Amino acid sequence: MEQYTNHNDLALEVNGATKIFGGVTVLDHVNFSLRKGEVHILIGENGAGKSTLIKIIAGAYIPNAGIIKLNGETITVNSPLEALERGISVVYQELNLVETLSAYENIFMVNQIVKKAGPFQILDRQAMIQRSRELLEMIGANIDVTIPVKELSVAQRQMVEIAKALRMNSKVIIFDEPSAVLTDVEVEKLFTVIRNLKQQGIAICYISHRMDEIMQIGDRVTVLRDGKLIGCHDIHKEHITIDDIIRMMVGHPMDQQFPKQIFERGEEILRVKDLSCGDLFQNVNFSLHRGEVLCFSGLVGAGRTEVAKTVFGALQKTGGSIYYFGKEISPKRPSDAIRLGISLVPEDRKEEGLFLSASLYSNLMIAAVNTFTKYGIFQKTKIQSICHDISRRLHLNTENLDLHAENLSGGNQQKISLGKWLVANSKLVIFDEPTRGIDVGAKVEVYNLINKLVADGIGVIMISSDLPEVLGMSDRIVVMHEGKVTGELLRNEATQEKIMKLATRREEMKHEQ
């Protein structure tokens, strides 16, 4: 493969991009450029204007002002299909594939290969299958292109999206938070693919909330805040640090990325003894006390989420015991756990944590609907009072609780996902990947909310794949591997190396009988 070396050639320029929705300026005269053979990181808090900018580049939005140049030529992009035909592709976090069609059919969604069959033209499926295999080989992906996309993993689907971009001869590829739903191993494979694309001279825009990825994959970084361009810097030549980037994102220094507070350990809230759930996990033991954050760490598939769902009643235990404030419980369904004051803030807030098309009022009251009814009639005044109180406690950026949840940023959606359990007066909150897909400022707000819960005597269990987060916010860490607990570490003894050692190999645990 010939390596591209001239990184000063501009593939794309955006000058003065402006977008106004309903009288509100969401993007204000932003300049942005992409060089051939570079990875340009686009970063900012939720609502900073990143998505609006890439949608303008991709033809999904028509700007109110500004121009786009592709290879030095001023262009107008009126639709995503037009952008694709011009060589601009977007690999979205929520992938744009038809799941019931095969990989090759998705790759050739536009401009299929045809062949003559007498007086007619028919699809040349064998040619498309062969070309799809060649494209996937170029990026090191070994995928059966004839099976439906719904049978592929998320990482494999991303490879199909990238192959689709290459098939359209795209010279500009935008990755919108591609690592948010990938394992660490899958992320490394994705980075290898991106480096190969870079060597071919393809200009890459990479959007991410993960600070470590900026230094690992990026050449330049552009920071947006409140719809405005804050700065564009060469990461390595200017020796830009993560602290510098965070300062530009939030508008002030962040003295502490993990504002952990230490509280006195109190009474036992939860004890799990020899808990099992079929093949998902076996003989899990742990306890949780007031005043502490208990964190579960481990690789994807270790059984952490399944343990949480069993305590919450969404999965049925096949062995062992659960003790809640000293009393044995056996929740058969989530409603049983909710009545006891146990709540679960799920990893996938959009699919499992929220009703996106419903109002914030509806989302906040849903877990305690009986509290708001009298003789079968909703008590509107009570609903409004409690929901507005929770809204203020959560520091939501809106007073309009009639707003639909889908209109909130990721950080505020996470707050609503938690808020419904505060309305329900929960005594134990289990967070599954609480900060996945939200920006650094919103993360700190979530951490402060966790501190407040612990201060109020509420038990907190946190499942996280982010090791700095695990080390920064936990008091004790339970590590799992292949459905087994392989170790437990105190905050003052835990390191990334110790956690990864326990997470990547099974160790026999000796329990006192």
C-alpha cells in the first residue's frame, strides 16, 4: 500500500458555517478544515455544535451561511446522497445500515453493479459479493458479506460502513463517536483501520468524548463550545494536553476530573451470597454499605451487567441469596425491586432507560406512577412540584418539562434516566456505564450526583469499563472474568495493572465456608 506523505493538502474547508433553528443560533460562523492523510479530532460538550457541523458537511442540514470547499472547489451539498456521491461519508455511532439486508447489499445500496441478460439488465450479485470482500480485506476485516447485517457484531457493522465509504471512493470520512459501543480490543482494531485509511491520503474527522483517544489517534483537534469555534491546534507540535482541551471545552479549568468524596462507612445495604444465574455468572459474593461506591470492573461479557439485572429482578437467579438491609429478598421482576427501593440506570439509556418521544414529566414520574394518583386520577400539582424539584437537583438545562426526552443532550438524558429513580425514592441505585457517550463536563456532573446520593445515605453500585473512572470514583472494586469474581480491591490499593490482571484471567477464589 502506497503511503500518503503530504499532509498539508486540504481535502475539505468549511468557512463561516452558521445554522439557526427557531431563532436560536446553534452554529455561529465556524471554520473547520480537513487535510488529506490526517485525523482531525472534533470535540466539545453535548450541545456544542459538533453534530450540526458534520450534518452540514454531510448534506443533512443546509447552512444559513457559510461555504464548503472540496479539494479547493466551492460546493453546495443538498442531501446526504449528494455528499456521498462527492466522496464525503459519515460513519455514525447509530449505524446507518438496513439490518435485514446482507453486508454486500448494504455496501452496494447505491450504484449497484449490473450485467446484461439478453435484452435486460440484472444485478450482478457475484461481482458485488467479490468487490465487497476485496473492500473489507483492504481494512483487515474478515466478514461473511452474504449474511444479514443484524447477525454481525457492532464492530463488524462499522467495518461494513467503512467498506461502503471506500466503495464510493470517499476521500473524506467522518467518524461520529465510533468507539462508544466497542470493547477495548475492537477499538484497537478500529484504530488500525483508521491509520491505514490515513496512509491512503483519506481525510478523517473523528468525534469522541474519550480524552485518551485524542492523543492516541489524533493529529489536530478543534474544540467547539456553545456553537462557536474555541480553537484549532496541532496536538503534537503544540504539545496540547488533555487539561488544555478540557479547559477549552468547558470554559474554565477543571481542577478535578473525578471529584470523589470520602464518607464514613455505615450499615450494610446489600449482601449477595453465592449468587448464580445459569451460564451467565456463578457464585458471586459481595456487599455494599452506606457511605461507599462499589464498582464492578471487567471486560465486556464478564457478567457484570447480568449480576445487576439479577439483583434488579430482570434476570432470575438459579442459586444463592440476596439480602437487602438484612432481609432476604427474591425479586421476580423489576417491579418487585422498584417497590423495595432498588433501581437500575441502564447502559443503553435510549433503548432501556427513557421513553424518548415522551415528555420529561412522563419520564420522571414513570417509576412512581402510583404515587401521583388518587382514586385513579393524576395529581397534576403534586407531579409538577416533585418533578421540578428533581429537575433543580439534577441541574437540568431546561425548565420546560413538557420537552420530549429525545431533544436533550446525552448528559441531560442520563440525568433524567437517574431522576426517575429519585422521584421513586430509591434506596439503592445501580449505574451501568453511567458516563458512556457523554462529554467531560456532563461526566463531572454525574460524578457529583453520585457523591450526593452517597451523602444522602443511598447505596451506589457502579459498573464501568472506563478504568480511570473506576479508580477515580470507587471505594471498593469487584473484578469479574467469565462470570466469576476474580478479586476485590480497596481504593487505596487498586491500580489499572491490578484490575486488568484480574479481568483477563480466572483466579481461584477461596471463600470461607
